[in-house]
Amino acid sequence: MASADRLSQEEHARVRVSLDGEGASNVGSGLPVLDHLLGLMARYGSLDLELQLAPDEPEAEVASAGRALGQALREPLSSDEVRGHGSAVAAADDALAHIVLEASGRPLVVSNVDLSEARVGGLGTDLVASFLHELAEGGGFTLHVRLIDGDDPQHELEAIFKALGVTLAQAGRPRKRRE
């Protein structure tokens, strides 16, 4: 089983994540839309997540959140005791997203999502691409992100973060071994 509790402390971020959680989150990034998305990720993945960021520019806060979360997940998801990979599809109203994650040690994000022109909650949604890249970099993850359908940027983001939560939960499941 994955370590029940991992802590990462970056210069501007403090994160605690439990892969064996109940979906509870306490996120204080200073960006309500990011707090909402990370709360969805925790709930759908049954992860317990605490994240606190020092006040900074939105771009820096999003990057710090992604990197700190990736660092907290690096060790438990690359353990020989867990699967280390997962895949999930999730919907949010009109949007449908598919995420595949592998704790490969080779950080990479492959995505067809371009929300650079959209703004949600005052946040340039291209910052979500920054979050995913920093998550992959901090955790050593290969991430494939596919937006299958969607017309509303808020729903597209929600579908992506819901799928990410389920994918992380799958990656943290114990590896079954033959005895």
C-alpha cells in the first residue's frame, strides 16, 4: 500500500496528501478556481489533500501548487508496492476528459488541450497547462491529457481535474503479487 501520508514543502507551498483518504481537501492557494479544481481532484480520487501557498502572482502560485503536489506524490507513486500507473475518463456536464499517468521518472505532458484564450474565475486557463507540467516535473510523471469533448472552459477544467483525481487513485493502488 502507498504511504498513507506524504509531505512536500517547497519555498512557497506546503502540501500534505494521503492516497488512502476519504476525499477531504483543505486548499488555500489564494485562487478560488484552483482551490475548487483541486477539491474536485481530491474528492474524485478519494485523496486527502491539504495545500497552502504563500501569496504570490497567480502564475507562480499555480506552478508552486503543481510542483509541490508532484513532489509529495513522487515517492509513493514510484514505489514497487503500487501500480504506478492509471487511466480515467470523467465528465462535467458537456465536457469529457481522459487522463493517463505513469510514474515513469521521465516527466512529460502530452495534451490536446488549448484553453489559452479562455478565462475562468479571473484565471487564465493556460495556467492549468502550467500546473500539469509542474505536476509532471515534480513527480516524474508521464501524463497524457485528452479533452474528448466540451464547449464550456469551466466544465472542461472540471472534467480534467476529476479524471486526474481518479487516475492518481488508480496509480496508488497496491500492486497485487502472486505468492
